[in-house]
Amino acid sequence: MFCTRVFLPAFFVTLGLLPFSIAPASAQAKKTPANLRDLLRQVDAAKAKKASKPAPPAPSFPFTLEAARAYQKAYADWLDLPLEWTNDLGMTFILVPPGRFLMGSPKEEPGHNLSGYDESPRHPVTLTRAFYLCITETTAGQFRNFVVRTKFTTDIEKTGGGNAHDARAVWKHRPGTNWKKPGYAAPFELKDHHPVVHVSHTDARAFCQWLQKQAGSQVVKFDLPTEAQWEWACRAGSGDRFWWGPDEDRTGKVANVGDRSLKKAQPAWPRTIMPMDDGHAFLAPVASYRANGFGLHDMLGNVWEFCSTRFGKYPKGPRTDPTDGDPKRGSAVRGGGWSNIAADVRCASRNADPPHFGHSNLGFRVAVYVP
């Protein structure tokens, strides 16, 4: 297993000297240590003592929610890193350990290739490095902070509007829509705790670059997750359609999808809906639903999420840390959203959008990489 411990103290120095705070995972720790330099000395001492210890082995895929949580904590302990930490925007990041899994879906899986974007062949992928992933999608409030402080103009604002569904689910360009005005066909009040939408892949990368600048160091890297990292983090050990298992009937209890609440808000909506009512016709506040085995909320449903990699056809053989895709294709997007049914809201479901394109059902979440 790849060891990532050589430069980790610099990571904490970076976060400690700038407006980032480390949120202790321990229930006994009530607040962030006042002197992060003292904490750094403790981390260095612990690292030196544990340098000869092997990394905890990853569970064999598939594995249970309980096994995911135990492995995640054991790996954080082995790295002498916090399981979670929070920055000054209120973005909480949690450690996602490395491992091996089967990426994609078998042809017999219900919903396989429904979107027309190939999910096969299902193939082994090995991720050799741990990374941090934000436990929620980036919120409108967090994005607003970025815009105000940088005077940033999104791609959608430059073009006069994004794409959104009308009352009959027709997908069209809606002039005047943007990240502040989603343009849904029924009354909706966007609040800071909703996921930001109408942002492009380019906008999302600009947000990550801003976080990078705030950190003031190249030791850590803020970016979007790769498509492989996203699916591994979403599955959290699950080999089924959903991270919670094969049960489609549970979808409305654990994910914001197209269901009766959408139909109530838009009676003319002609598409198939899920039979439950999750109480959210459109966007749901982030973390409204339970987290998966790695502590991540809304990996399925609410909004589609951009990945750092371009969409590409899957290989027939195993891959290790894949970061490539087809440069002629759009950016890979994952997870499904508030207007989708269970067939689209699966761990393996994938789609693609042009880098400068954004719409009312598409957002992103941030990853943080350490050497």
C-alpha cells in the first residue's frame, strides 16, 4: 500500500497558519487545539513511532458499511491524520482510504446503460492513495463567498443563462437563470445550504483553485475527484446498485430523487417518478439524508456532480489510479439528481457534460489530496 506520510506535517502547518481548522474526529475532543504547532509536534512524534507499522489492509470488495467505517478510521489513525477537518467556509472533509473495487455495472443490473453512457465492462480498479472528500456537495453559500471575494463571473452568467426543465420536463435554455436563480418551473427559494447549481466544470475548477490559493501551499491540492475516486467513495464497499444495497424502495429515504414531491410542485411533469415523497421537489439542503459508509452525504441524488476527468470508454482489464478519459468528450458527471429515478441514481450511472456547460441539476464537491 502506498505510504503518504513524508510531507504530512507541512499539510498541517499550511492548514494551521491560515484560516483552516482541524475538526477532531474524537467525540471526546470538544474544540480545535489553540496551538496547532503543538499538535504538529505530537503528529511528528506519533509518525516517527509508527513509521515501521504496515498500513491496515483494505477489506475485500464488496464489504459492509461497518467494515468501511472501521477501515476508514484505522487508516486515518495509521496516517496520524484527523478523520475529518473543517475549513473556514464550513466545508468538512473526511478521509477516504485507498482500496480495490469493481468499477462499472454488469449488464444484468437494472438501469445498466439507461443514460446511453457505457458502464461496461465492469473492471477492477485499484486506488493506491488516500484523499479527503467534502462530506457534502459545495453549497450556494460557499460558492457565494468565493464569488464575493474574487468578483468571479460564471460561464452561465457570461452566456445569459443555463439549461433547466420547464413545467412539462422539456429541457431548454432558460435566459436569466444562474447559480443565484436556478429557474425551476415552480416557486423555489434558494438558500445558502442548498447545493450550488448552474456552474460549469470550469467554474468548479476555479473554485478549487481559489481554495488552493487560500491554503497558500502546493503541498496539498484542492480539486475535483476523479471518476474512479468518486465511484469508490460513493460505493463505500457496496457492490450493489446503490451504496445502501439493491433495494430501490429505500431510495426516497436516503436520496433526493424525482418522486411525488416533484409531481406535486409540477403536476404537468410527464416523466416517470418514484412512488415515495421525500419532501423536496427540487434541491434539498445538503446532508438532509443519511451518510454512506465513508460518511459522505448525497453521493446519490440531489445534484449530479462533476469529476475532474473527461468521460471515456472503460478498459477491458484492470486499472490503477486512472486519471485519463477521452479529451474529445465532455467532463464526467456522476450521482444523479432531484429529477431522476432510481435507474439514474446508481453508483455506476454516468453521464457527461461539456466543460463550460451547466444546468439546474448539476453541481460538484471538492477533494483534497496530500502527497
